[in-house]
Amino acid sequence: MQTDRTSTFNRDRLVTRAPAVFKWLFISLVVGVGLSLGLYFYAVLSFDTDTFPENHGKVNARLFVGSGTNLPLIVGLGGAEGGNAWASSYWETQRNDFISQGYALLAVGYFGMEGTPRELDRIALDGVFQAIVNASQHSNINQRCIAVIGASKGAELGLLLASTYPEIKAVVAMVPGNAVFPALTIAMNTPSFSLNNEPLEFVPVPWSAIPALLRGDLRAAWVEMLKDTEAVARSEISIEKINGPIYFVSATQDEFWPSKEMSESMELRLKDREFQHVVEHLVVEGDHASVLNHFDDVERFLDRNFLQYSTVGC
């Protein structure tokens, strides 16, 4: 009987305390969310949008040249991972494949390295292009035949470069964006890219995208950004100005942003503007990184539409 009374007492005490426990859990949750939002808003409001980041306009560039002369130049651009991806051991096999096929390759790191901007924030298109110009002056390179290959944010950069500088004669854009999007900073209130010391127009982050960003769902955040059709129209990359063929490679289940849908919108834009060069779009079944398994398709596209014209100036 004593055991029964003790059990009943403990159960009654637990029932009595339960509302208080839930109350304090709820208060803790609200306080935690409030502090997180407060820190986020502080970061946004205190972020320096007027001063360009340290090392603005500087890049890390490494040129790889095989044997032969009059070589067309491929410029390799990494994405949001930062560093100089195409100069790394990870890309050595593909880099060597391009060189064996008769290209020179320029690997460009535009942030996240010593001597470059720390973050992907207002990266200077003119700074990247100057590195391309410098490399193209190598005696073994055909200055009239320059192509860019970029993936993700690197594809955004590649399309911007090619739409700004007619010296670039071909673009491979893998899982690309169709507009200028926010810098990859905690505040995300500046553009990723700039030109001639002027920030480019960009698609802002709406309040509706904040929950997705906080839970790490980047695709959902980008879907919210793309709903602002007026901002997208103002920030769209002028791909119709590109002076050569374009190859889009997108993914059906892209978890970072809707690359398939954005590639399709760029295809439509080019069709509407009666673009005069070859445009192809390879849709890959898979996630953001799955497109990296399709460099054989990239090689074939470049061979058909770029390499074979290098003897006549692309």
C-alpha cells in the first residue's frame, strides 16, 4: 500500500509540474528564436554596404599550358566553395584532359584565398577579366579564342563575364543562375558581383525567404527570391549579348537553387531575342553536384562549337 501511495504521489506531482515544464520550454524557445533573429538583424543592419571588401578586384590565377601554339584558352571558375578550384588536385584529371585536347587552361580563384576577397561579395568582373587578358598574352595562346566554364556561382560569374566582354567566345554554365543574386555573406544585402567599382543590380532576399535560410533550405529560399519577378527582370544577366555558343547543364533535383528552371528561362530569353549562336541545354537527372559527371558532354560541345574554329579565330 505504501508503494501504491508513493507511486500515486509521484504521478500527481509530475502531472502538476508538467504545465510549468512546458511553459519554461516554450519561453526558452521564444527567447532563443528572439536572440537568433536579433543577432541576424544586427548583422544585416551593421553590415558595411558602402565600402568594398579588402582585396577588391584581386584574384588568384594559375595558367596551365601544354605543348603546341595558337592554343584556345579555357577559363575555369569555381563556385561558392571559394579558393581556386580548377588549380586543385581534385580537378587535375579534367584539367589535364582539356590540355591533352589542345587547350590551355586558366584557373581563377576570386575569393576565399590569401590576397583575394574573403567572401563572395561584390566580386569585380573587371578584376577577373584582367586576369584573363593577362593570361591570354602568353605566346602559345590564341587571344581570339577564349571560353569560360563555371559551375553554380561560377556559372553566374561566367555568364556575366561573357555578356560584358565580347572577347569571350563560348560559355559552359553548369547549374547556373539566371540573374545576379546576393553576396554569400551573413547579411546577404549586397550583390555577389560588381563592375567598374559599382555594385550590380541584384535580386534581394525577401522576408519570406528567411525561414528557409535559417533551416538551411537554400532551394526554398531561392524559390522565394525568384517570386519577385520585377527584381529578377532588373537583375537578369544580359546573356543575349554573349558573343558565342552557350551550353547550359542543369540538374532536376538541384538542392541549392532551381538551376533547371533558371536555365530554361535563359533558353526562352535567347529564343525571344533571336540569339544567333548555338545554344544547348543538358538536363541531368540528379542533384547539384551530379552535373560534374558529364564533362564528356562538355568536351563534345566545346569540340563541335569552339575548338574546331580556333584555327580561324573562333
